[in-house]
Amino acid sequence: MHIEAFSRGKIHASPQENEDAFILVPHHLYAVIDGATDRLGTRYNGMYAGRYAALLVKQTIEEQFMLHDRTLPELAVLLAAINQRFQAAYRDHGILEQARSNATYRFTATLALIEQHADHVDLTLVGDSGIRINGTQLFQMTKDLDHITSLLRQAGWQFLLQLDMDSDEREKASRLLCFQGLAFIAGADQNWFDDKAVTAIRSRAMAQAVHDLPHVPPSLILHLLDHGIVHGQHVYQNNEATCLGYAAIDGFDIPNNLIETHRIASDKVHSIELFSDGYFEPPADFGVAAWEASHQEVERIDPAKVVRWLGQKGTTPAQWTDDRTYLGIRSAL
């Protein structure tokens, strides 16, 4: 068996703030966990909420693996144990009732999980971390919601190109627009977007989103453009009643239809790769070197993430767009 692993925090000066984590138990268990950056900037036990969430998920999975004699319980039991750990943490920090009633107060994480058995391999995806099998078969749940807010940021960026500002200031302004939304940007600490700009940006982003996502009702697109990530995203978290619903580990129930699971015969699996969404373009080859080379190429072509690879944030001199983690396992399995 050949194993390679790599994890890098996005903030150059503070690599310890990395909100990704991974689990590696050769021949048994592999996982990549991506803690979501907290919309409120809150710290728990000295850590940002995303790192705190990732470590809670990692600790619970490892404990459950040992408690069940080096195997995982069924998925419903595992997620229930994680939820119990999260709710205990909310209780410890005095925010359980706020978290119960408003997803904005929850710390969250995604999970890409592999459990290896003698005759099969089980894959589980909760959120948008990914898994690739044999270098060709990709499993990753993308969110239409992220595409809409990324189009909002792209439209804002294109408008800001007309103004006399440096790239760092443009990044700050476009990121603020994406997070606050068009209806709230006037009240934010900014001097870039007047009413005329807001109207033009809304029109441009709306037209592109309707074109790209014909299955999403225009009213939902408009709501997200106007409310942004901070004011609009939480209503879709673990919400199966809407086409924009997405799965997140947050201490509360996750609808089954928002979780992706697969079972593959062991003799069909020759390599397994798990990765967080800090990698925008999976390379053709296996291994850390190939994935890092792909990352560098993405950064060379589109560091702002507004042209070829759309994102809610871009790279700046101080930080990458996101934390990134890779875990690769190659035969013999």
C-alpha cells in the first residue's frame, strides 16, 4: 500500500488555523473533513468555529471506530453520535438554543469518508469534499447555492474593474458583496456600490444564474443574490424542501436525500483519493505532487476565482482561497 497525505491552511502567517482535518487508518478508514469558516468569526476553545467543528467530527469518528471494535457503526448511528458531540459543545458554550433555532449560530463541517472492508469499500459524502476512485471516477456534491453567490461576486468584480482600485481592495469589496448580498451592501462598511451599481450587478448575475441553473426558480436566485451568504444561506442548510438545500454536519438532523453513499467491490478499487474543496481542479495523476501542481496552475490562471473557477473568495498575498487537504491510497488495497 502506498499512502500520501497533505494539508495546508489558507492563511500564510497562521497555518495552525487550518480548518481541514483528515483521518488515516490503513486498510480500514480514511476521511477528509472540512470545517466551514464561521460567518460570525466566533472562536471556541481558542479556535475558529470551522477548525473546532472539524476536530469534533474527527474525534467522534475515531472514537466510534474504536468503540465498535475497529469498524464504524451504521451511518445513522455515526451521525447521531456526531450530533450529540456538537450539541454538547453548543451547550458548553451556552448557545444550544440559538443554534437550534438559527443555523447562523452553528459550526459546520463537510465529510468525505471511506470505510474499507474485505470485499467492498463504502463511500459517504456529506457536503462538498470529494472522493476519486481509480483516478477517473469522481464523487463530489456541488452546491447550486455556491454557484449563485460566486456569480454575484464575479459580477461585482467585473464592475469593480472599472474603478481605480488595486487588486487587494477589489478582492475585499467583491468578497463583502458576496457575503452581505445586494440588499445589505449599502449598510456595510463600503464605498464602492451605489444604487446604479447594485442594479447593474443584480441584472448581470441574475441573467447568468438563470442561464446556468434553469432548474432553480428565479425567485430563489434573486433571494440569494439580495441576501448573500450571511443573510440568505442558512435557510437552505439541511433543508430538503428546496432545490437549493445542501447537507452540512452541524449537530442537527441531515435529510438522507442530501447525503451521498456508494458501495464498490474491493477488487474494483485500485486507488482512493479524498480531498477538500480547496482543490479546484483534480489532476490526471495520483499523489500530492500532482495535486499541488494542479493547485499552482489554478492559481496562475485564475487566482481571483472569477473567470474559469468561480469562488466566493479569491487568493490574496496573505492567503489562499481556501484550506486544502489531500489523502491518497493506492494498491494493494
